[in-house]
Amino acid sequence: MSPKNVIFKKMAKDKSVGVYMAKRDFVDRVDSVEPVGKLSSYSLPFVQLSCTFRYGREDMDVMGIAFRREIYVAIRQVYPPIQDREQSTHTKMQGKLLRKLGDNAFPFFFEFPDNLPCSVGLQPGPNDSGKQCVVEFEVKAFSAESQEAKVRKRSTVHLMIRKLQYAPENSGTAPSVKTSREFVMSDKPLHLEASLDKEIYYHGEPINVCVNVTNSSNKNVKNIIVSVDQVATVVLYSNDSYVRAVALEESGDAVAAGASLKKVYTLTPLLVCNRERRGIALDGKLKHEDTNLASSSIVKEGVLKEVLGILVSYRVMVKLIIGGEVGVELPLTLMHPKPDLGTNIFILICSHELHFFKCFSKVFKASLHSPKVANR
């Protein structure tokens, strides 16, 4: 989450183009995506918003084969401005930057399509290098003679941003499931019931799993295993699913024939316990920040799942070991809570557009005394 009262700034090596942003995290509310904000000057400056799915390391991009796919690309020419500068100012932060940076700065915006994936990636192994499989969003600013002209690297600025989702305000019914198993040479069955106390859990919150076993059979339950599984499905190119237990308890609890057991098991899925495991899905990570286990994916109705890159879901598995296994699963949602709108005006902006501000060489001398400027 972006700090309060901080402007993120990044400049090209030749000082021809730079980026000012009020934040780098943008929220997908399923029915709309919140905005980002910025500005620009100089002749023929351009800005680009892109969403890329990468499924191989960057050093593998050889022989004209790139292990990535552009899901979305939009390019805007910032100058000359399309409309009057006052009419194109959308936020108080944009207005403040315009006053600081002078007449050579021009605001503009992008719209975030509602069918784009969120920022998520699969964790590489401890000996792997570079990005393996990830969905990324990037803002790119550059100056050139035209949109199709060759762009010099020294005249380009790249800044990563993230598209996130927060937990919905209304939770569904608490999951509950039951099953029975009959055995040969046993007159009565074994009953297993499991339930959660709610449907939505926040990252770092303990998950209480109530397990009720009634063993009326002549078999002995040797062990009870409870786990929280993460299911990451790469839907863009292969539809492969990666199932990883991100929290696990092998209780050692036994239930003899004719006995019963009712117990609550508590598990807390955390990245710190899965840091070295390849294939764990994580929320998108910015350069100077840590991240967490990927949040559950919420898909808007009617959107094709095939373009969403990586979909993430969670489930609780309860298994009884009786020579074989008797098991049930409970779906759950794992996400961050929605931030308090009153505490940080730069985190959530109620609008349907993606706003950008960019600045070029002639306005870099303008000092930003307030708010604080952070180089990224």
C-alpha cells in the first residue's frame, strides 16, 4: 500500500521524460477499476499503459521468441492536449501538481478495462533467477518524433503499478459439508462433518475449522489431517492448476471404532511459512515492498476467464486416514480488507478513469515542497 502524502517520481536518464504518481496500487472493484493520476510537457510526449503476462524468464527471450503476451496496451499522446487543461483536471492532487509544475504540464487519463487480470505471479524456487510466471502492469512514458518512431532507452521511463482487489463488504454463508462412508464387514458407517465460522478471511487471520467425527464403523481412524490449499490456475495459455498446501496440521488425533471426536483446528496461511516453495501464487510485488500470498480472484460476470492470466482460489481440506482416506473440502475466500477511505486519500479515488500525470525536462526544476516526493 502506498504511503500517505507521498508522490512517487521517476525520471529518464537523459531527463527528457519523468513520471509523478500519487500511488502505485489501484483497486479492482469488479464492476469498475479506480484511477491513477499524472502530467506532461515537451514536444510529442507519449504515455503507455500495458498489462503483460510473462511465462518465462527474461533471459530466455532469444532468437526472436518472447515468453510473454501483451494482454492490453494503450498509448496516448500527451501534447498537444486534446482538451482545455482545466477541463481535463480530475483530482485535487492533479490540480496541486499543475500549480507546482507550471504551464508546460498537461493532465490526461486512461480507462482501465474491466476484463483485465489482477497483479499476481507464481513464486520462483530459491535457486531460480528472474520472473517466471507473472501478470504485470506498467506505465511507460517516452518522447519521440511519432508513436511509431524508434524510442531511445535513455528517453524512456518505466514504472510498475499494481491492480488489486479487496474483500467484498458482504460475506456469504459460512461453508459446511458432511459425508458418510460405509465399509465392508461393518454394519454402520463413519460420519464426517466439517465447517468454517465464515466465508471470507483476511490475510494473516487464523482460520478455525470445526471437525466432527462419529465413527460408528468397526474401523479405526489413525490420523486427522487438516490443510488450507491454494489452487492457482494458469488460464491464459495452458489451464494448468498448481495446488499447494499453504497451511497444514497433521494432528495425530485417532478415533477408535465406536467413538466420536469434535475438535476445532486453527490454521493460519502465511507467506513466511512458504517463502522457499516454487509455484506458490503471490500478489504482485513492487520493487521496494514485500508481498503476501495471492488474494482470491473475484471475476466479473460475463468476463472470459481465458484472458485473466492466473486465477487463485483457496479451500480447506479435511482428511481422515483409515488405511485409505475419507475427506471433504470447504471453499473460502482469502483477501485484504478494504482500506479506510478516510485515512489515505491517495489509496482510493472514486472514479471510473485511470488518471496519469507526467512531467518533462522543462518542469523538473519546479520544487514540490508538499507533499513529499519519493524517487522510485
